[in-house]
Amino acid sequence: MIESLGISEEIFSYVVLPLLIFLARIIDVSINTIRIIYVLGGRRLTATFLGFIESFVWLMAIRQIFQHLDNWVSYIAYPAGFAMGILVGMLIEERIAYGKVIVRIITRKEINPLIKYLAEQKHRFTILKAEGLDGEENVVFTVLEREKLEALTSTLKEILPSAFYTVEKVNRASESGAVVQESTRWSIASWLKGVRRE
């Protein structure tokens, strides 16, 4: 079959095959990154489907590795594809902008323009009066879709350029408030403890 395509055995082994393994690893690692995001977001069916595709692609790649154990180029293509897959997965995740985030804004300036903007965009918010190193501070909490974060930060830089703000992912949010996402390590540890108890 290789010869019918006009490709010599040597070119296939040291060029085409490593390239296919490299691309396969990019695909399966990228899918893995996205799958974890959907798992944390509670999207069970989507995460399950992505898990199937990820495993299938990985199986095809590792199969070619074992069939060509004497091909040293494949041993470079495999980890290189893994590393590139992490980068590609992160870029895709940023594009998807799935989920919610909580934004904490701290400033001593007048916050009426900010509150007006949040109300116009229908973002839920909470205002607190606090005391800082330099005196009284205004603290504003708001939860919004991640895809709208860039618009908020751009507006914040215009109306309150000196404001300090932080952004965190949110695991789930209700109409009355939000629960901030726990770290992945703690969530997995809690799950394992539950399994042992059962």
C-alpha cells in the first residue's frame, strides 16, 4: 500500500509515521484538556464522548509505536506531540471560554460608573465597604460568563484604571450566589476517599 502511494519504506518510517504520531498526540492531548474542563463543568455526555475519542486516538498512536519499536524518530515525535498538545489544548480552552468566573474589584475611587455598567450588562454584584492600608476601600464582587470577562476588564481599565482586581473560576453558580471552584487535586482526593468508604 505504501509503495502504491509512491512513498518509500524509509520515508514512511522516518517522516510520515512520526508526523502522524505527532499529530495524533496533539489531537488526543488537546481533547483531554477540553474534556477535563467539561468534567469540572458537569457536562457528562460531552466529557464522555470526548473521552472515547481521546482514548481511540491515543490507542492508534501507541499501536504504531509498538509496531515500529526500532524507529527512534517516533520516540521523539510522541513526547513532542504531547507537549504541543498541551499548548494547543490551552489555546482552544481560551477560545471556548467555557464556564463562569468571579471577579473581585478593589478601589478607593467612586464606583457608580462601574455599578451602572454591571447593572446594564445584568451582571449580579455585591458591594462591600472595607478598610485597607490607605484607608477605606470599595470591594465589588461579580459573577459572569467567562466569555464576557474581556469586555468587563476593558471597561474597568477605562473607568477605574487604578483599580485592583482578581479573577477566579467558578464551579457552579445559583441565582442567589456562587460557589467558588475547589482545586482539582482536592476534588479528586475527596472522590477517592468516597470510593474507599463505599
